[in-house]
Amino acid sequence: MKLIKKTIGKIVYGTTQIISKLFDALISFIEITVSLVKSAMSLFFGFLMVGGCFLVLIMLGPLTFTLLTEPNLLLFIIFIIIYPLLGTILLAYIKYFKYMVTEYLFDLSNHLINDKNRRFNSFIEYGEEYKRKEYAKKEKERRERQYQQQKEWEEKFKRWQQYSGDRQYNWYGQSNYQTYTNPNIDFKKKYEESCDILDISYNANKDEIRKAFRKKAKKYHPDVNDSPDASNLFKKINDAYEFLNDTNIERYRNIE
């Protein structure tokens, strides 16, 4: 009986490896094609920005006629335009589905081969584990960015305090005057720009900042917004929210 279980477990393990590689190939294909389409669209919009509008107007008549007489071409153009959005959404689902299926099967094979207890008993539970790991990963990245950002600002304020106390620095035995810009000016500008991005007042509290962030993030998330600059706006929104933390709120109020 044990031999049969181990044999079945090895078959499940080998099959799962093949499934995992197929998922990886599909993910790579979608990532590459989405990247290529985004690059092509960026070039096209860049062309329009540098004077291509006039040429587009000239071609608009013949192009419109062609699109009306060739519906398949029109459908293809529409598909190309929305493909980056569809591809991004599809990637998220495929990665979720891959983790759920492969982890379930790998765990099952380990149970059959080594008689180990399974972590979960259903696909859904493995899917929930994936969501938890993704959330933890994003939170870790966010905290790391926030930590690095705060470290840079602390260094700027520290250098400014040293500079204000003693304008003359000695490097390698030579007298040299180092000039620094008051970081309060840049900090205040950055803070107020972050508030403007979230459409909140400069005196907004943490709760108001959080609500504004959720509203903006929901509106401009690349998965639901097909605007060409949605990804860039979404990044700015996240950066603004990360900057408007408790430490920086307190610092801004002390500056004023």
C-alpha cells in the first residue's frame, strides 16, 4: 500500500512540475507581450506629442473609412488598446491560480510520498494563503520604502543642523565650506505636493489621509482604469500616501 501511495505521489509530483512550467511559460508570454504593447503605445503617444497630431488629422479620413469597411481591423485596434489592462488583470489571476493548483498538488505529492500532513485540504485555502503572502510581501516592500525615505530625510535634517551650528567643515585635513539647502523648504514642498495629489488639505489628519488614499487608489488602480497614465498616477498616489505618515505629519506641523 505504501509503495502504491509513493508511486502515485511521484506521478503527481512530476505532473505538477510540468503544470508549473506551463504556467511560467504563459506568464512570461503575457508579461512580454504586455510590455511590448505598452512600449508601442508610449511611442505612439510620444509621436503625437511632438507634432504627429497634424499627420493623424490628415490620415483620419482614409483611416476612418478603412475602419468602417474592415470591422475586423477595428476590433484588432480596440483589442490592442485594452490589452495592457486585460493582460495585467489576467496575470494576477493566473499567478493566483498557479499558486493555488501547484501548491495543492505539491503538498498532496509530499503527503503521499513522505506521509507528511497536508497544510490545507482544499484549493481555496491555498488561494487564501497566496493572498496573505502577497499582502505581506507588499507590506514589507512598503515599509522598506518608507524606512529608506525617512532615513534620507533624517540624514538631510542632521546635516543641516550640523551645518547651521558650524558652517566650516574639515575634510581630509583641508578647510572647505560645504553649503546645504534648508531641508525644511524641500520637505514642506514635498508634503504639500503629496496632499495635492490626494486632494486633501495640508492640515488633514491621518484618518482623512487614509480615506482619500483609498478613494484615489480605487479610482486609478491599473486593474480598473485603462488610462495610459493610470499606472504612473497610481504610483504617485502610493508614494504620496507613504510620505504622509505620522512622523512627517508631526514634522510638517512643527515647521509651520
